[in-house]
Amino acid sequence: MAFDNVSAKSFKVVGTRPERPDGIEKVTGQARFGADAYLPGMLHGAILRSPHAHAKILSIDISALENDKSVKAVVTRNDFECNLTGEDWNILENIMAGEKALYDGHAIAAVACSSLLEAKDALKKIIVQYEILPHVTDVEEAMKENAPVIREGSARSSVPKGMHPNIVGYHESGHGDVEAGFKEADLILEENFRTEAAHQGYIEPHACLATMMPDGKGEVWCCTQGHFNVAKVCAKLLGSDASQIRVTASEIGGGFGGKTAVFIEPVALALSKKATHPVKIVMSRNEIFRATGPTSSTSMHVKIGMKKNGKITAAEGTFKLQGGAFPGSPMAESAMCAFAPYELDNVRSVGWDVMCNRPKQAAYRAPGSPMAAFAVESIIDEFCKRLKLDPIEVRLINAVTEGSKSSYGPKFQRIGLVETLEAAKSHPHYAAPIERGVGRGISCGFWFNFGGETCVSLALSEDGTASLSVGTPDIGGSRASMSQIVSEELNIPYEKVRATVADTATLGYNEISHGSRVTFATGLATIKAAQDMKKKLCLRAAKVWGLDEEAVYWEEGYVKPAGPNAGDHEPLSIADIAKTMGRTGGPIVGHYEASPEGAGVSFATHIVDAKVDKETGFTSIERYTVIQDAGKAIHPSYVEGQFQGGAAQGIGWALNEEYIYDKKGILQNAGFLDYRIPVASDLPKIDTEIIEVPNPGHPYGVRGVGETSICPPLAAIANAVSSSAGIRMKQLPMSPPKILEAMDDNNG
Amino acid sequence: MKKVHVSTTINGTLKEFLCDTRETLLDALRDHMLLTGTKEGCGTGDCGSCSVIFDGDVICSCLTLAAEAEGRNIETIEGMAEGGELHVLQKKFLEHAALQCGICTPGILMASKALLKKNNNPSEEEARFWLAGNLCRCTGYDKIINAVLDAAREIREESDGV
Amino acid sequence: MKYEAPETIDQAIDIYSKFNGSKKILAGGTDVLVQLRTDIVRPEMVMNIKKINSLHEFCIVDGYWKIGAAVSASKITKNTAFISEWPGIAEGVGLIGSTQIQNRATLVGNLSNASPAADGIPALVAANAKVEIVGQQGSRVKDVYSLIEGPGKLHLSKDEFITHILIPLQRDRSADCYLRFIPRTEMDIAVVGCGVNLSVKNQSISSAKIVLGAVGPKVIFADEAAELVLNSRLDKDVILKLQRMCEEIATPISDKRGSIRFRRQVAGVLAKRALQKAYARALEVS
Amino acid sequence: MADVYLWAGAKRLIEDESPLNISGKTVGELLQNLVVKYPNLKNIVREGVSCSVDDKLVFNSSTETVFENSEVYIFERISGG
């Protein structure tokens, strides 16, 4: 498809900060989230989960439930489709174990009862016999020759022959001659880095309410980032048709990538089918930690060569990502994003995807990129210290600009990395003196951003107002931005637009809300749908006036007669045309459906001040500034919100969040008490600066913003902490024990 | 299993319900009275999404037995706007874009209401520590704190004006 | 599960002592509800004691601060007379959970749960606090330290429960302090805690108690360290020695919240800081 | 014929050095022709790839136009969060 040239148009509504259309519902408790739906005759489902990290399931005895009147249905793996392959099989195997339990928390069976208490009691009566198998939860251990095999034959074809069966993916990219590049360097630094798995930590538990009739027709209400995908997956797992399962996306209480995956909806449908009643399943927080998310843990090695003046001569990185008991960790993304901010003549990136006895990793905000940035940007920081160079200057010397060859292959189109670095350099935060004991850290970050299948419909009402139907769940205020776009295009007030997330029966397929794609792709589709509507409005006016299509034009909310007919007719407003549309040709609806490409990549630069208590290892974040290229901010408040949220999640990941397994492979901290996400008193104000370097692939210049904001924090904080503690931190999280240990090891 | 009969006042209205003794106040609000504005985020008192005001104090309804509601006075998010008029906190949350996904919002509003009743001039630090039991994963808390402090300022101005 | 909510202490004793199955007392409920929810306990009876008026007492009686089992943490931290006398105990109580938890949790509940990491206990022990216990045989008084048997266990017979905490009035020229270490600023369980209660005479420490929490199955008296600081003004070398002593006396375990090495190290640091703070407070009131 | 560059991991599966000269008016056609010419690449293409055409990232669309002298980079399929 052709793309409009980016016009230097001035906006009236885009770029302002109206109140969100779903706001009042959300501040009054009326908004309905995943767990807020109730149906007559509804049952409650509960899932039995493996207490072992790796075990053969010898038998599942449900005989104690057979005469239990409170139990309305029981399902195990046998109640799902048996002829699946590839990723479909992986999803099924993850949501209901087959022959083996692959991780602590793996689903084994499920029941439905009239109340949740009854359902939980019923689970206790199911007797499962396990044969416990050796397990592995560490990425390096899982690659060793004698490591227990999670599953034979899972490797992708790109994996070199002769590797351990747990190694299921291999990626290699780069260009130039790395060895020659290192020879040119004045200083070469290399180091190993590790990061722990971090959970997306959305506050709303996964929840669904599902009904399935014996004929395979189903209805699902659930919190998801992609309800069309839920329909597709459920149909496959239950042997039904995607069109027969209508899925409605509830309000969604956070996702961050973690609600792109399907976990409980097929189970609820299977229970409902057996019980012939609606079944609701709500995950407990314990289940969420044990059986959903998190992102990969990593083990990384990075080597960089630099000239005394700060110019990088060569860079090389190996990124090993543990993705749980299934293939799919974002190791290619790690490898491709690692060096993306820098123009390198010689670069080589290698990624490994490794399976372990842990939950299947799920996408988490710019999957793979934050960890890689942690490793690379830590080394760059170390160069700055050793060569006594300014951290922003060094990044500017090496920064990619339009036309630079990216580390992953193609050349960059118009991008805003240099602009974020220049803004950082002149930001008051960077100029502020650094207090004693405080360390300041800088880091850049990169993310691709996405397009994907998108379909919207814009219907005109008789009173001249418009209702927009989109198919992408609103995870960050997108209904506000979409309404602004309609308002901008049609010249009708923002309040006169109603944006709705339509169900799967109402619109064509929409790709999941992920990859920072919604404001870009749904936004683009909304612009096009509005333009389609304007065209239809013009046609309609022309028809009313008896003129040719070319003899009318659109201006500022009116259709006007053009050329020789100018002045013959009073311009018609949208409201004028809408009022009579039933008699002039019928309803007027603007459509757009496509898979838009051209999502502009984006960059960010973060500045952070951190202070380490050298006696206890406690880190406090003293000041934080996010500077990121948004292309064009449709609703600046929500863009800032994304920046701040990404930084806050990064702070948690950097300092305290981690998956802690015991020797038996059992997760030790499956709750918010010991999986420590930042609380209000942990954080300072998070300052933001929006840079707008338009994306040439979008009519308004929009780039996705949701993900790039989590790419720099791990490294920026590590650099600040390292500076404050006086010791390079190479492992995340930098929890107090790890900081003290690193300081001790350094001293002794 | 025999159920317990409970009569309690919720948002100024006398309510009665039957519950299992093991059920929490949160379960009763949501499942028996369909007041689903009070959210469950963790069920163990670690996230604050289920905050309600119980005889004047903000508490986690997930850590309170439903049976304990007998004869008590409970305020939930559904009672915050009165007579079609939003509470100043609700207005400020909208104005400052202090919510993204909105799941933590009811709990944070209830906790903030309790704060401003106790202290209508909290410092930023006081507000942050008061709200430390209310997890938000979307916003980084920045705009939430701005909204609470701005609401406090408006409340002070209104009371000074009287 | 049976639910009881007696209105007098006699009714409560009667109900509690006569019930033979597994039973739990609900005061604040912030521990019990979590245990119920996560299936750690499945009591056959829960007795809510909040309707008993006498358990809401919080006043001075016969030379003791008397705090009833139903008094919430926030009531304690709001009492300005109490917190100016026992700032350390108040600090410990004030650290039990969030604002929401503070409005429900009780000091007696914190003590009854007998977690090695309880924030309420070290300062109570340092203050030589006692508890009043009732049962079928009548009531008795026992000091907090010897009441604790081990993690989750108190020396109470099946029919007994705690009604009040008794804290002696603070002596002249004395002050206490409680500090804990957690990885965040709020919402965590203590990785290490330390309560200190001391008196000064002529600017020197005339008596001191140092109690470490979360570094053993129950709180630990750092007696040698307390002896060391006697007659001192906490000079550098004393502090350094004290820190080492507290590191050594700690007997922590390694778990998800911290390693042995880390907990020992932090125990020393907290003991130092708590002492310095209590000492400064005591000088202020001298 | 477009100049096609593969990521290094995929390049190992074939003997040729980049760039490969592959014809095709769209990304889909180009990938088909690539697999015909290099059967070893069949599995990795089936497992999912993304690409760039003249520096524009193309994650999904097989109908994206490829020109006679286009520069096409092919890399492993990436997805977001």
C-alpha cells in the first residue's frame, strides 16, 4: 500500500490532552474487567497444578469426584483436541499437561463447581501419581551435555547439528570483520552478564467467563491483549471453528505482553461444554506467577573494541535466553536490538533459545531488548570511565542516524536517536551537580515497533456523531487517541466520537495489541477509515446536488461545491448529510482493513541518579528522566504515562524483581510480597521529554511508544548503581545482597 | 454447609447477604452484591486493589471476613461519586491522566480519600508512603501522586473559602 | 468453618476453651486471612474477638501501658503520649504492612503469629514487655521473650489466648529504637530487625538491651554487645566491635529474602544504627 | 532481481555468499523463489521470517512490493509485547 507523505500539517485535536472516554467508568468502579462478568447459572472453575518441576504423570485419579454433587465437570488433557502440531500443540501442552509436568505450576486438571470454595475443595480430592524426573532451571546448566532433556525434537531448523536438545533456537547476524575491528581498537572490554526472569506483573489476574454449547458454539468474555487470537486458539484447541467462538475483550487491567498468550479460556470452554453451564475462571496471584509470563532469564557475553576518542571499532555479543519449557524466547530480538543504537562497521550477534523447567516465557514489553541493552550499555559505560569520556558524547559519536546501516542489516530511515541524546545533554538533569555518594547512569535503548493485521469501522450516526469500532484491546488509553484522530479528520468535537473495542463477530481479524502497534496501526487505520468516510460524504453531497464527484470537495468539516458550482449550493456539514442519509442512499460507514507496514523504529535515552547504601546494599533512585522519540504524540499525557511506566518497570527489574527457585525447582516467591515490584514510596518523580521525529511510514508521523521505554532502564540504573557503589554490577537484579556481595568480593 | 446471615451498611444503604464463613468481605461485595468496582489483585493484602473504607478506616477487603461486616459501615468506590457529581479525587484523576489500565484505580481512590480525610495537606512523601500498599504497574505513580496532591490543594481551597 | 464473635471476655474463654478442634483467633486478621486463603491453616473454628470492649483498651494501668488484643496498629501509632515514650515500639508497630494493614493488624496478632521476622517483637522484648494471658484456669502474666517458643509457636496451652500486652513505663533518661532492613521502602517482611532500649547517665550508656530479629528462630538478645556499650558514649572503636559482635551472634538462615552472609552483615549495621539513634534520643530527654 | 541478504545464522545453511539475486514482485513471491533456489531454507522460511525492503521494515505482509533493484534483508520473525 502507498503511504501518505508526512505533511507538516498543524493539528487541532491531535497533540492535546482531553479526558479519556473510558475515564468516568474507571474512576467510579463501573468499568467491567475480566473478572467482573456474571451470568445466570454460572459455575466457577479451578485448576490443579503440578507441585513438581519435572515429572512424568503416571495417573490422574478423579474417582473421588464422581459422586460429588458439587462437581459439575472435570477436564484433563483428554478433553482437548489431540491432532495438533507446532505452536498450537505447544499452547495446548502449556495450558494442560500431557505426559509430563514440565514446571512447578503446570496445569494438570480442572474442575467446575457452583462456588469457588467448592471447586478448590474438589481439587484436593484429585489424586495424581507422579514420577519425579531430574530438572533444570538455569540457562547455562540446561545447555550442558548431561542436562535433563525437557523434550526431544523441539529445535528449530536453524540450530546447528549436534547441540543439546534443550537448545531450540539459534540466531546469528552482523556484518564486517569483527576480528579486524578489534585489532583497530585502543581498548577492548568484555564481560559476562546475567539477568533473572521478570514478570509483567499486571495487577489484574487473568480472568474469563466462557460458555460452550455441545454443538461447538462458544462465547468468551476475557481480559486479553488480543481477543481475535483467543478465538483462533480456542477453536483449534477445542476442535471448533474460529467463527463459532465469539470473544469479547473486557477492560484489561494491564498486560505488558503477558496477556498476548492464552491460558485459561480453552479450559473454561472445555468445562462449560461438559457442564452445559457458563464457567468463570480467575487465576490467583500464585497461579499467575507460577504459570504465566515471565520473560526470559539470560546469560550474556559482550565484547567491544573502542578507539581512545570513543569510536567503536567492533562489537560482538552472545545472548543465551531461557524461555521455559517451550521454544520461543526472544533471543533473536536480543541479538538484533543489542547494538542497534550504534553505527558499527564490524558487528556480530549470536542468540540461543534454551528450554528449562520453568513456565513458558511470554512477551514482556520489547521482548529481549532490555537485557541486551543492559549488557552492551554497561560495557560502553565502562569505556567512558576507563577512557575518561562523557557518556553522552561517546553515544553521539557512535549513534545511528538516517541512512546508517543497522547492526541487523537494513539501513535506518528517519530516526530520532541523536535528538534524544542531544535533549539529554541539554536537560537540567544532566547539568545538575552529582551529590556525594550518588551515581549517574545513562543508557540508550531501541525497539522495532510493529504494524500487523488491523481492521476498523467508523459509522456515522443520524445526528452527525461517529462511532468507531476497533479490534485492538485498549491497554494504554488508545480509545482516547483514536477518538482524537477521528475528531481531527472529521472536524467534529472529540466528545462526539465514541470508540469501542468490538468483539470478534463484529470486525475482521485484528492482530493482538502488542509490539507498540496500536497507536501506529489502529491509528493509521482510523485515519484511513475517516478519509473513506469523507469520500463517501462528498459523494453523497454530490448526489444530493446532482453534481459529479469531482465537483465537490471537503474542507473543515463541510462538503463544498467546487469550481464553477461554487456558491450554487450551501456547504453541507456532516450533520446535514447525516440527518438525511437514510433517504439519500443509506448509512454511511468508513472502513479500513490492511496489514500496515512501516512502523517506525524508536529510540530512547534515560538518565538516572541512584544512591547505594554501602553498608546494606540498598539502592534508592534519586532522580529519573526519560527522553524518547514518539514520532508524533497523539495524546501526550498517555505517551508520558508509557514513558513513566516503562521506567518504573525497569527500575523493579533492575533492583529487586526476580524468579527465585529452590533446589527442587519450586518457585519460592509466587506473590507480590516477595516478588517485589516498585511501590509508590520507592520511586522519585519520573521526568519525561517527548521528542517528535516523524515516522515516514505514518500519515501523522506516529511511532509506537509503549515498549522502547523499558529498554534503557536496566542499563541506566546498573551504570548509576555501579558508579555509586564503586563496583561494576554484572547481574540483575541488583538486590541489596548482590550489591554487598559484589562489593565484598571486590574488596577481598 | 450452613451460611451466615450478615446485615451491614454499604454506601449508606442497609444490605443483607448470606455467606460462607470462609468468604471474605471482597467475595461478598463482588459475588453477593455485584459491587465489582472493588477489585481483587492478589487476595493476600499485598496490592491494595480491594481497598474499601470500613468504619472510617481504609482496609483490604480481601483480609476481612465477610461475617465481620455485621453491623459495620462500609464505603466502596461505587459510593464515591454522590448525586451525579464526581468526588474531587475522581475529577483530578481524570484531569491528570492518573490512570492507564484502571484496575488499581478504585483501590487507590479509596486509599487517597482516607488520606485526604485525615490530612488535607500531605507532602509528596507522605502521599507516597500512604499509598505504598496500592500497587500500580502502569503509571510509575507519578501522575497518581500529582492528582492526589492537586485534589488536596482543591479541598484546602474549598474549606478555606467557607 | 465455625465463626464465633463473642462480646465478653468470659464468653470468649468459654467458647475458645471448649472447642476441641483446630481453631484460630481473629483480631486484625491480616495474618490469619492470608493463611486461610493460601491453605496454610484450615481451622474448624475462627473466633473474632473484636466485639469484646475490654480488648480495645489502650491506657496506663498500674505502671504499665496496657494494649488490648483488638487495638489496631494505627491506633498505637496515633497515640502521641505512647510514641513519645516508646518511639521504638511504635516504629516496629508502624512498620507492620501498608496503611490498609495498619488499620487492621494488631500488636498482639503480630506477636501471636510468632514470625521470626515480626516487626513488633524486638522492641517489645527490649522493653521487657509482658503479656496477659487468659484461659480456663484464670489469667496469668508472662514476659514476651519467654512466651515465644519458636517460629509460629508460643508457650500457650490449648485453651489460652493473649488479651493484653503490658509495657512498663519508660525509665528516665532512656529511649528505644527499632530499625529493620527490607529491599524496598515498604511492603516487605523484615530481612533483619533490631530493637534497642537504653538509658544514659552523664552522657554515657548506663544500661542497654539489644534485640535482633529475623536472624534466628526467635529474637536474639545481643547481651555481650549490650555489655560492651555500657559506660560508653558509642565511640568509633566501640561501635566497630559492637557491629562485629552482632554479626557473630546472629544465626540466620539463607532464604528468598537474604543469605546468611548478608543477614549477618546487616544485623551488625542495624544494631549500630539503632543504638546510635536510641542513644541520641536518650540524650535528648536527659 | 532484488539483492537479498540473509541473517548470518541462515546464511550458514547455504553455500552462497550474500547478496543473493532473487526475483519476485512481492515479498511473498521473493520468498517462494528463494526456497525454490535454496531448498535448505525451506524450514526457516516456514518457521517465520520478517524482512526489510529498501530499508522499510516488513514484519507480516507478503504482498509488499519488491522492485527490480530492491535491497531485501531477511531476518528471523520478531514479535512484541
